[in-house]
Amino acid sequence: MELNEELMRNYTTILKEELVAAMGCTEPIAIAYAAAKARNELGEMPEHILISCSGNMIKNVKGVTVPNSGGQKGIETAAVLGAVGGNADKMLEVIADVDDEARELTRKLVAEGICDVTLAENVPNLYIKAEMWTKDHKASVTIEEHHTDITQIVKDGRNVFIAEKSVEHKDEDTTAKGNRAKMTLEGIITYANTVDLSEVEDVLERQVRFNTAISQEGLDNPWGARVGKTILENWSDDVKCNACARAAAGSDARMSGCPLPVIINSGSGNQGITVTMPVVTYAERMHLSTAKMYRCLLVSNLVSIYIKHYIGSLSAFCGAVSAACGAGAAITYMAGGSYEQIGGTITNTLGNVGGIVCDGAKPSCAAKIASSVHAALLAHYMSMSMKEFRGGEGFVESDVEKTIKNMGYIGKIGMKETDKEILKVMIDQVDVDSCL
């Protein structure tokens, strides 16, 4: 297969759009970003803040420590810290430079009830509206679909900015520049084989550097439930265990408030770590050149983005699974696997752990990453031995592209009600005992 110049450029554009730096869990950071932008528009310290957001945003912020907050959690903390000390120009690193004074003021203002939170109904899965008031002025900023996509800014009842609605906001097939609808597994492999690495090596080098650093931080220090460290202490010291442990360790640190930045994938730092660390671990053990490792990372990143774009930004489908599919596919590619074997690795992974649910961002995400990477490695070794789950078995099809679309449908449409019920359980809106 050959790719024309337009398709080659499309894959490069997608990579550069997706592989950006973020500090901490992207959902609280997006709330902090919206609040910082609204504070800039208001022009003064607000007397009151109202954050309206989708159920998925509430789900993903409820249990995670806001980075650089001194251990504080929750939507109110993210919003107030963004308003008090955020630098909106840094986008997903908006609260990277907050100081002790901002942290303490945030703690005080949250305790005093400056910020209210409400659930927004009938909105995109990723939706934030930050509204702020003083005695004389009001400002609001709305973000939809993606973590930094501002769709409206209002000051004192006047529209300061309204984004032009794109096709992507209707079906999530494209973004402002890169078109995910034009991706295929065969195209991804061809791109990885043939792209001039000088076009993407700076992005990939930073991904390896940032994500390796937070992974090591998770192994060296007592972050979260120490899933990565537990794996290394109790399993054998082979490449498979190290791949699981290093991926999990990055999430251990990130979900518990480590301020180190990560390079994200599909809008998620956990997914960014998951597509990176298993590939880096195997590349190190196999003594691959940097250039070869980068080509493997192209497969890992793009396969993850490809699968996830069918599901959407946030859902009841755990994104660690799609990211692990990318890592497993890249390791099969690294081992010289054929298109059929790379597809088999994806099929075997989805056929195994495709049903892991997302119940928000929190320390247990590290364990879900470890489980997903373990499944992807099993899938890799099965596929390299020509063992594969067959079409007609569950949602698995004989064509990997159809299997990916089936999983996308299940994650986006089939799990929609599951997503709502998970949120009800998390925010105590249902009496579970009376339903059983």
C-alpha cells in the first residue's frame, strides 16, 4: 500500500494535534483552564464561581487529586485554583506555576463555598461551562468535545467569542485539521514505515522523555496504591512484567497529583503513558535504534487514536484498553509481525478486555492499565504464534477494521446507559440495595 502526500500529511497532523503536554489528569486541568480563561475575561477576582459540566467530567474529576494543589481534590479545587493562580496561556499546563499562596487561598475559598457545581444535561460527553461574577460584572467560558476547545466566551451578556461549529462537533470523525475518518490500520503501518522521521521526531522524543520520567517517579516514590511497584516486587523481572509495571507506575503518580507533565494520547495522560512505556521497555530490551523505536511509537500512538475516535472523548469504555491495543500492535510490529498479525493482536486484546468500564479518574486506573497491557502482551504472543479469536465469536469479526468499529459502537452507543448508571452510583443518586 502507498499513501499519497495528503494522507501522509494527515497522519502527521493528527500526531501533532494529539501528542501535547498536560499536567495531571486532563479533566480537572480542563476545568482549571476554563476557569483561568473566565477569570481573565472577568478582569478581577470573582465573588462567586459556577461550574456546569457533563456527567463524564464529574466522573473523571471526583476521585482524582488536582496536581500542584497540595493534595486537594475535586471540581471546586480545580476551578478555584485555575481562577486564583492559573495561566491560561499554558492551556493543559495551566496550573504548572501556582505557588503556596495560591494553594492556600484555594483551600480557603473552597471551604467558604465560593464555587458551586451543577450537572449539565443534554450536552456533549466532554462539556464545561465556567461562570464567574463580581458585583458589577459576569463572564463565562464554555468548552466542548475536547479539553481545550473553547466554543463560547461571554462578558456581561455580550458574546466575545463563538466558535464555528465543525463537522467534528457533530460526529467526532475529524478535528479542526486532522481527519480521523481517513485512518486505517494498513495506512497507519504504511505511514510508520515510510514517514520521514524528521517530521515527527521532536514530538516522539518529548513523549519518551516526559512519560519515562513520570513512570520512574511512580516507581521511586509512594504515589497512589503503588501498582507499578507492587508488580515489580512480586512478579518476575522479565520484559512483560516491566512493561506492565512501568505503564502502571506513571498512572500511580499522575492520578495522585504528581506535578510532572505527560504527553497525552486521545486527550488522556493515562492513555499517553500506556502507548509509550510498554513500547519503550521492549525497545530497550531488544536494543533497538532510536529510529526504530520511534516508528514503533507511531504505530502505538496512531492505533490508539484510531480505535478511540470511534468511541469518543469520554465514555464508560476504559481508554486504557484502546491504548494497550496500540502498544500491543506496536510490539508486534517491532517483532516483524505482518499486517494480519498486528491486526490479530488488536483483535485478541479487544476480545479479552474490551469490556473494562471507566468509573472515573483515580488511583485504580493504574491497575486497569496493568491489566490492559498484560492482555495486549498475551494478544501479541498469541498472534505471533498465529493464534487469534475468530470472526463470529462475540463482537469479533474476521476483518480487524470491523472489529474495531464494533467495539466503537459498543463503547459509544451500547455503553451510554451504563455510563449514566455509573455516574448515579458515584454521586449517590441511586439506592443500590433497593435495586438488587
